Amino acid sequence: MNTPAPGQCAQNPAIDAEPRFVTIPACSNHSGLLTVTVKLHWTCPECGGPRGDTFRTQSYDGTLPVQCDGWNNPCGHIDHYRDVRLEAQANGLNETAQNPAVDTPHAATVHFHPKQQGDAVNDFLAQIRAQEIERETVIAAGLPALQRLAKIARRDTGQAATVRLFLLGLYNGYRFPFNLTALRGLDLDLFTDCLAVLTLDARATVKEVHQYFHNGGELFEQFAEMVMEGKA
Ligand SMILES: [Zn+2]
């Protein structure tokens, strides 16, 4: 089952050219979402040497990261995702004649078996729409909650101290590890706002929490100072 196609062995006798599936950004502007899984001959297109083992990594489109596969070829030749997408269109392993997905952001995280292709593209589009709706919902609830919490966090009460620590935990969890049990001491509306902001931070991932504010870095450093001064 792992036998390379006959032609490949003849060309590169020393190499096991068994194709592999890899997940790569579907396009250069992937918005942190758009990946495509393609099948590739596991040989360097420059020299025919073996490609390196894959590892999970992130690709940035300028603003947002997307999880995808990366690899370093032992030969030192670098496979750019752009070139890999073209290779996948041309290598005969991905049914690309009817597959607009390889170089457009409209299908992803699917393996291109021709029968399932239409369904997979539709599923993918539905998935993207669902993610957009979720993101909008999360932002609609999270942003006002974040504004309310930031207002509370400037105050000088026990509840305010907890809210400050919570926001700082999201801002920089290494500097300000937050003890979740502290949430239990919050009034219900503050507790609910914290959960909405946590959801915003975890699911929308458009920005870091302080970036939703004008001069947010300064604001959060003020919170940090209040914590250092032991204001409760
Ligand atoms: Zn090479």
C-alpha cells in the first residue's frame, strides 16, 4: 500500500516518494482561517531529495495566524506555500482540474476526493459562515462586557481588584497568573461579563484584550501598577 508509482522509483531510486497529505494556508490572505489539505509527492521539487518531516506551525497573513503544517527539507531548499499550492494543482494527486480550491480561499481542511468535493466545499463554506456568525456573536457580547469591566477595574474595591487581576490574566497570563477561584467572589453580572470577555478572548481572537482599547497597553499597565501597589 505504500508503493511509490513506478516512474518515481526510476527517477529517484534512493527515495521513498510516497505522497503525503499536508495542510497549508489556502491562500496568502488566509484570515487566520483558510487552510487546504493537499497531497504532495514527498520530494524536493528543486533537487528530488526527500522532503523533511512535517510539524505543526503557524503561518501569518500579516495579521492573523493559521495553524498548518511546515517542514524543513534536509537538502536546504525551501518550499514556499505559494509554490506548494501550484505544485498541488499540477502534480496530478489533487484532482485540480475541477478543483478551484487549491489556490482560492473557498475550500479547506478537506481531502479532495472528486466525489465528495462539491460536498466538502459546501461544508467548508458552511463552516466558515458558522465561524463568522460565532465570532460576531462573541464580539457583540464580549466588547460591551469588556468596556464595563475596564470601568470597574479602575475602582478601589475588592470586586474591582478581582476584575483587574482577571483582565491582567488575559493581558499577560505569565506576569499575572489568575486564580479562577477568585471569580466565585464576583457578583453575578461581573461574573457573566468575565465569561463573555473570556469567550471573546478565546474564540474571536481578533485582537489581544488590551488592543480593544485606545492606549490599551497604558491602561493595562496602570492596572498592573494598582496590583503592585496592592490596591484592593
Ligand atoms: Zn532540494
